[in-house]
Amino acid sequence: HEVKVVNTAAQTHEVVFMELMPGKTAADVGNWVEKEMMKGPPPGRPIGGMSNLDKGRAGSFSVDLHPGHYGMICFVPDAKDGKPHFMHGMTKEITVAAK
């Protein structure tokens, strides 16, 4: 599958596409990174993505998707407060259904 990403925001962003483990969410990934300091099994595994998407830039990447739950997450630090963008809600989840 081809995923197209367009950065319409003022700051640089990235998208990390993750296959989420059963029952896990993109928020769980953020908590695992920020609060749990990446201890224990991760709630998902990265399967693709893009980095360094400056304002107005677009790009695409290929990823092999099968039925399951996926998260898209931005880990770039915010220019104003230094917190990772996912802490400002920059996550998205999708579900791929069987044909």
C-alpha cells in the first residue's frame, strides 16, 4: 500500500506507522515512550514512515498492510515546549478490515 503524507502545519513533522498489538492504541505507544521509558514489551512495532517533513512538504512511502489495527504517530519535539508532538494529539489510528 502506498501512503501519501502532506504537512500542512507550520512545524516540521514525521509519521511513524505502527502495527498496534491487540487491544493497544497509539496513546499506549506514547505512554510507553514517555512514562514507561520503553520498559516492557512495546504496544506496537514500526513498519514504515517518513521523517523531516517540513512545512508544505509531501511525500509517500510503501507499507505492507494486512487486517489489523495501526497507529500513525509524530515523535518530533514541539518548537514551543519541546514535548513530542504525540503529546499534543498528533496521532491517528486506522483499522484495516479483511476483504
